[in-house]
Amino acid sequence: MNKETLLIPQGLRQNSEIFDGFGKSELLISIIVSVTSVIIALIAYSITQSVVGCVVFVLVMVVGSVMSLVRDRNNISIVKQVQLLIRFWKSQKRYPYKSRSVCRR
């Protein structure tokens, strides 16, 4: 009796990642957030002339986008969890059931 075992490796990712849970698609989204936050900060600087406020705004936006896009061990990010939560809230939760009694003789 010859048993062949199938060994399935764990922790393999389909796409290459920069660090655990952060790949190229997340990097692209973070770059887009960074560019838009810099543009908003430049507009805010032209109005307020506050360098510190604008720099803090850009840093918070960049760090916040990276933190919310990093996936955990279950391959779900904070953004995906919020999307799933909203989808759950919109879904049907009450299932009215009307029984019909069938009499067989």
C-alpha cells in the first residue's frame, strides 16, 4: 500500500508584494492619494500660509492610506472590511415566511 501525500504550501501570494500585505495595486492607490493630498495641501498653503499644517495633512493622508490598505493574515484590509460591512447593512435581513398548511387525506 503506497500512500502519496499532498503537501500544500501555506503563505503563498499570487502577486509580488513590497512588504507583507502591501502589493503593487495598494502602492498605486497610495501614490494617487499622495499626489491628491499634495495638491490639496498646496491649495491650502496658498490660502493659509501654514507649512506645518500642510505637511501634517500630507503625512496623515499618506500614512492613513497605507495603514488602511495593508491586508492582514486573512488577506482582508480595513477598506475591504468596511466595504463588506456596508454590503451587509444593505442586504436583506428579514425573511418573512408564510406557511401554507397542506392537508392530505
